[in-house]
Amino acid sequence: MTTRRRTQAERDAIPVEIGYALLSACFLAAVVFGTIAGPAAVWHLPPAFERFLVIAGAWLAGVLAVVRVVHVLWRHERRR
């Protein structure tokens, strides 16, 4: 890591990258949750299985969203 001062363009790029990371993570989480928990909303499944699908979808969506944010921000820092 260097100690040089950042240019204005580099300072302006940081909020854009953070916004992109969060937006893409939300989209990924919504798609993953919909894919896993969607059958529980469409079909009549046993209540225990519906609950399992919703919990598994929420858990996996949350984990993948965090991984996406970290990945995008690390990639941005490496590019610098």
C-alpha cells in the first residue's frame, strides 16, 4: 500500500464503486432468494419444507451479497 495522495478522480470513483457493489449485491441476492424460495410461493408444499426454503434462500442470498461486495471492492482496490 502506498502513501501517495489520491487524485480527485480517484476520490470520485470510490462512491461509484461502493454504489455499484451494493446494487449488484442486492440484485444477486434477489435472484438467488427468488430462485431458492420461489417454489415455496408458487406450489403448495409442506409447511416445514416451505420454511426451510425461505430460510435457506435468505441465508444464501445474504452470504452471496456480502461476498459480492467484498469481491467488487477488492477488485477496485487492485485496479488502482
